Amino acid sequence: MAVVLFKSQTDDPTLWNTELSRYLAHLDFRVWPDVGDPQEVEYLLIWGELGDLLETLPNVKVILSLGAGVEHLGDLNKIQDNISVIRLVDDDLTRGMSEYVIFNVLRFHRLDQLYREQQSQRIWQEHPPVASSEIRVGVMGLGVLGKDAAKKLSTLDYNVLGWCREPKSFEFCSVFHGKEGLNDFLEQTNILICLLPLTAETDGILCANTFSKLPANSYLVNAARGQHLITADLLDALSSGQLLGAAIDV
């Protein structure tokens, strides 16, 4: 018997119960706060902070994060080594995130906002088009989401750069890594995409120092977490013209 506890205010437990039942003939699916005997719970499906929940569930073996990241769980160092933490990899989520990134890259590249403003004022003024191969799109984070977005952007002939913590190699983009590679990456990026996981190292990484390394008149797409971004620094960069625009979906 697999005893599963489901805890989320945003996901539908019925759907998860139905799908898991297809693969587990003997499933005891419980929805928080109806825990039953906490000693029996071995699997925890959760979206949100753990808090002291694990202290009441001494026999949990697996935690499944009901989302792309695990930072929402809180301090991962408090999770015992014998507990496996699994993050959700969902094709629809990956595809949707890449579509969002591509949509905003195209908006910025093709001056969508400028033409909309001109349209509202009944102004027709054509601006010289720039080939996608001349636009350098920098993707911060080359995990599942970042890698997919970078690969799809490359098929549109954008000059794609990537930045991550450890060395990686992909045919569809040039990769920079570590602190020593960050400045070189930023200095070559016209449209900056953030798809980083939220960690102590990446908290607040979208800040004045980062924006100052970009070429003037760049753009930002933050499709990661709100904590990556220092809002006041973004507003200053927009006011100064260092950034011409930003798309924020956190």
C-alpha cells in the first residue's frame, strides 16, 4: 500500500488521485489536512513551504514538488538525506514557458510596443528591420526550461547565448559559465532571459550591476521568480534607457 499525502492550494487533488491510481493498484491518497495516521505517510506531493511538516511525518521517503522548482519548499538543508526530493518535469509547462519567452523576444525584436504607440497616435513611421541573426539573446539558466527555450530560439535564427553555473556544451548556443563567465555573457546580450532556479546565489541577480553590464537599449524577460529581480533597479534601468523594455512573469 502506497500512502500519499497531497498538500497544495493551487492543484487539483482529484486529478492526481486519478492518474496515480492508474499506475498504483494499492493507493491510499490523502489530502491535507486529513492526514490520518502520520506514521503511515511515505510520499508527499506538495506545492508550498514545508515548514515543520516533516517533523510530523517521520516516515516520508519521497517529496514531489508540484511545480518546476523546489525553492518553494524552504530550506532544503533541513530535509534529511534519506528523503528523495523530486521536481516535476512537465512537457506542457516546458512548451508554454518557451512560447512565452519566444513571444516576448519577438515583441522586443519587432518593436511591437513602439508600433502600438504609433498606431494609437495615428502615426505611420517605418523603422529599419533587424535580422534575427543580429539579435543576441542571452538565456540565464540552461536546465530543462532554459535549454528548451534556447534551442527553439536558435531555430528562429537568433544568436543564442547561454549562462549557467557549471560548464555545458550545446550545438544551438554558445555557453558561458560561472562568475568568471557572467560579465562576458552579459556584455554580448541584447535580450536577457532569466530562467534560473532561485537559490541563495541567484536571489537578486537581476540588479543594477547586472543591467549595467548589458549593452545600452537592451531588454529583459524574467520568466523565473520574483526574488531574482530587484524592482527598484529595474525601474532605474528603464528610466535611464539602459533597458528599453521588460517582460515580467513570476
